[in-house]
Amino acid sequence: MSMTDPIADLLTRVRNAARAGHTRVEVPAGRMKGEILGILRAQGFIQSYDSKPGQGGQELLVISLKSPVKGKNPLNGLRRVSKPGRRVYVGKEDIPKVLNGMGIAILTTPKGILTDEEARAQGVGGEVICEIW
């Protein structure tokens, strides 16, 4: 069965698992999902992720979430910005700052999938996929 918005599904599964206190979550694999998870790992929001074969030949991504420190979860919020029905594009001057720099925005640009800081440094705009804080 096909999914309308696999990125929103990834973000929802990670958000729900983090709020429920789970240490890991499995999602169907995808190239863009892997790149987003790589950014989340590099920014310290998740511990790690790995792929494994699933049922019916479908590959799965197993995401290890960080444990809460002093009752504070490192992943407070995830929000899908650009959706299949309403795409959100920004120029290099209009890249949003999430919580005044305390969070990150992930963009898909002509130079690949980048964080808001990387896109500003490289002088490119693109589609705002999501915001994470």
C-alpha cells in the first residue's frame, strides 16, 4: 500500500516514540528518510539508525532514540512544514530560524538535503521539509 506522505509518517513515528519513552522505533526505509535521519543524528537529536530487512522484502530503518536526561527529552518537537498539498519554498534570505536558533529546519535544496545553517552558509534556498527543536 502506498503512503501519501512518508516523511510525515517518519516524523510522527519518531515524535510518538520519543514522547512514549521508547528507546527505538522502526520505519519503512527510503533514501530521503535516511538523509533526514543522518541530519538528526549529526545534530544530536537521535542516537543512531541502521537498516535491516523487513517482512516481504521491505527494508526497515531502526532508529535508536536518545534517553531523556534529567526528565528532559532531547527531541521536544517535530513539525512538518511543506506538505504534499501545500509546498513551502524559501529563498536564501527567507530561511526560517527555529526558536531563535535553538532548533533546526531541514531543507531540500539543489545541493542536497541541508540544515538551515548549512543552507545559509552555502547561499541556497529550497523547500522547507520540517522543523525540529
